[in-house]
Amino acid sequence: MVISVLMITMVCGGTKANCSPDIGIGVQLESDTTEVVFEASDSVTDVDQAVPRREFLSLKTNLLFYGVYMPGYDRWCPIPNVAIEYYPKKGHFTFGASFDFPWWQDYDNHKYFQIRNYQVEARYYLKKNGNDGRDRGYRAPAFSGFYAQAYANIGLFGICFDANRGWVGEGFGGGVGAGYVMPVTKNGHWRLEFGLQVGFFGCKYDPYQYENPIDPSYHDDLYYYKWTQSPSLFKKRQYRYNWLGPTRIGVTLTYDLLYRRISKKGMSFRNSEK
């Protein structure tokens, strides 16, 4: 990049030796007049800057679930959980899935807290997103800020507080939610999101207990459904429970695992390229 042009005109004493300036660039002799042109060029070129890549896939976990205390079970029961979120190449929508899998058990005290919950969701981020390879320099993740969502889930559970209070069943639900996502590191890999879901959950279940409910004197160290009528009349999942209200709250840590390549097709673990 040219910064400036300096033109110097001198009258010499008839010989080239009398011209002393040591410019060394663009010297032209015309009889007794030497016209020296000095053109200073900027030696600093555009420094290659990293081009941020657009997110492709992230891994997430809800931090609040690791601090769950279960009344009746009378102890802390962290809920291991993992989720993924897929980011399309364009648009405001993303798609995700999550899996919650606590499997706590205490055989001696007849305590169980066992859940398998599977959820799928779609999100709409209100913020106009970028990071498509045309912009240079650091930018926030393409999908951040406020979002709205819709979700559906199915689950199965086996919960027991003591020898006489146990429940086993399956259920399904769905609803809507909202939240906010913010980056927590400058390189953009890590984010933190705050979310709340409300909706419906309905399940069918059966109560059960330890030992035979018909003949308590009979001991076989097994669990039985709480049924004292004729076995021929028994049908599984005769009880129902429905819930309408808050279904999930989260403070979720997110790590952007894969990014879209810009110069060629494919994905990469790096969030930028030159």
C-alpha cells in the first residue's frame, strides 16, 4: 500500500558526483538537473486474520441436574444428562436431542431412583446470525441470545422410597420453552444457557412393594405389584397421572464440538480458518 510520494528536484554542479542524496530510487538525469523520485511503499501488508466458522454441532449438559436432592429417597441423586444441538447452515432454527439417565439403587433399604428420559426439540433464535465465512475477526456464536422452543419427550421410570412405596411406569409429554444463550469464552467454544420449559406430561404406572401383598408371611425377596384381587383381573398400568406446568429448568453448559469448513466441504474441530 502506497503511503506517500516525495519528489525532490536538485540543481547539481554539472556532474553526477555532486548530487549527494542517497535515495537510490528513481534517479533520472536530464542535463544539469537531476530529478529524484522517492516512493515509499508500505511494507506492512494485510495480516491474515482468522475467519470464524459457523457452528455445526454442540454437546451440552444441564448443570442443575447434578445437584438434585430427592425427597423420600432421602439423599442427593445427581441426574447424569447429555444433549446435542445441530446448527443448520442458514436460518434461525436449530434441532436438538437430550438424554437423562439417573440409575440410583440401594437394595438393602429398598430405595430406587431410576429414570430414562428422551427429548427432542426445535429452537428458533431471535438474533440474526452470521459467521458464514464472509466476516473476519472475532464474533459471538451464530446462534446466541434469546430463543423460543418446542419439545416432545418420552420416558420410563422406577422409583421406590421404601419396602411399601414403589412406582413403575412410562409416560410422554410435550410443550414449549424459552431461554437465553451467551458465550463465556472469547474463542467461542464454550457457552452458557438459561432455559425454562412448560408443558404437559402424562404417564401410566403401577404401585409395587417388597414381598407378597396377599400373604405377608411368605418371604421370597421379590417385588410385587400392589394387587390383592384375583390375578385374572390384573392388568398392567391401571393408574394414570397427568401434569400440566413447568417441566424442566436448566443452566446448561455448552461446548461447540464441530464447525463447518469454509474453503471446502466437511467439518472440523477448529472454530476458524485462514
